[in-house]
Amino acid sequence: MNLMITAVAAFLFDALIGDPRSKFHPVVLIGNLISFLEKFFRRDSDGYIKKICKGGILVSLVLAISYGAGVLILILATLTKSLTVKIFVEAIVLSFMISPRSLAEAGRELYYLLTVGNLAQARYKVGWIVGRDTNYLNEAEIVRATIETVSENTVDGIISPLFYFAVGGLPLAIAYRAVNTMDSMLGYKNEKYFYFGRVAARLDDVANFIPARITAILFIAAAFILRLDYKNAFDMMKRDAHKHPSPNGGYAEATVAGALNIQLGGINSYFGVPHFRAYMGDPNEILEPAHILGAIRLMYTATVIFLCLSIII
């Protein structure tokens, strides 16, 4: 029960305080550690097997240090011999591992920019949260990019850290966040990271496998509560989730697309090169800024459902 009290407190801290931008933020520190070790291990001249092995060593070191940091935080909090202090410390640190407010703020800002017709600023801002080229996106494509980001990040930015916190406490939640950060920094399919980042990318796929499918179920339940099309959400999950290039990303995107009766996916451009992303859902409704708010409501509702179910279980 203490774990779930801590999780709820972390969610409330995030809702009230948000994710402070600081060089001492735990995820920033994890990123700095990854960058330091990358400089030490990665060499362009290495063969592909050596790159994979070195990348695996980096992953192991980052995981060990991150998990160890979580254990140390727990030890220090326990030394106070106050359950309240222990829960407070854990909740604060866990709040840094989740990002519902950051996701919501980014989505709402883009909604506002689009509703006032500031397409140029919307293109600029959406470039902060997606990796695709954004200079020539129209309104519908900006809406699509935002909803896809909110959907996918509900998995790795909220449900996965809370899931691993429920399974193994704060150390495992921090270790998961390290896995996700390594994937975001090293898991690229380009010449530089294709082999060196392979272990990080595959580990992220494994870590998100169960939480992604839980998130899809949560989105369906959230659609039911919000009186959205929960039946279509379920149908689109079954039909389209496996089409996504990621083994996990489609479960969030397809379900949200079904709930909102929209279509996600299509042509994305990366460094001027177009790539086709499988369609998720049917275009029953034209993509509009209001759909961004629908995705945010689904994200928050799914999170609350997860916390409630965790407490009950």
C-alpha cells in the first residue's frame, strides 16, 4: 500500500509542480552519464560486433549505476526512520520519472497555437517533441504528430515507470527510465548508432512490451469513461497495432486513433527523406486541434485508472 500511496503522491506532485528544468534533474544526470560513457566506448573504427559489445557494456553500466542510485536514495530515506519522509522522498524522485504534465502542456500549447492560426510557431514547437522534419507541416500533420507523441509517451513517460515502480520500487523505476533514455539517445537506425545502440533499443522494446499492452487496455477503459468510441478503440488496436514499426508503439497509437475516430500514421520526413508510417485507425473525422485535447484527456484518464487499479489490487 505504501508503494501506491507514493505513486499517487508522485502523480500529484507532477500535476502541481511539473517537471523542473535543472541540470540536477535525475533524467538529465542519466543523460550526462550516457554521454560520458559513449565518448569512452564508441569508436567509428570498431567492427559491428565490437560496437554491439561495447554498447551492451554501456547499457549494463548505466543500469547498474541507475539502480544503485535508487537503492542509495531508499537507504538514505529509511535512515530518517520516518515513513512520511520516506514516502515524500520517494514520491518526489518518482515524479521526475513520469511526465503527464509535460506532455499535457506541450499538447495544449500546440492546440492554442493552431487555434490562433500561428502555424509557423506551431511547426517550430512541434519540432521539440518529434524527430521528424516539421518545417512544412500543415495543421492536420501537426495535430497528428502531437497526438502520436502524446499516445506513445503515455507508455514510456507514464505507465511504464509506474508499472516498474509497482513491480520493483523506486530503483526499478529509475532503471527503466535509464533504459528509455538510452534508447532515445542511442537507439537510432543510422550509421552512427545502428550497432552501438542496438542493445539499448532492444532492451527498450522488451521493457515496454507489457506496459504498452496495459496502456492500450487503459485507453479503451478511458474512452468508455469519457464517452468516446471505446469499441472502435478496441477494434483498431486489434487491427492496426501490429503494423507499427515498433513492437509497442502501435498499441497506444491505434487505440487512441480508434477512440477519437481519426487516422494516425502516413508520410513522415526525416532529414529530407520521406518514410511511410503504417496507418492507425480510419479517417472518420478530419484531424483538428480539438483532437489534441481528446488525446490529453485519454492520457490523464488512463493514468488515473492505472493508479486506482494498482491500489485496489
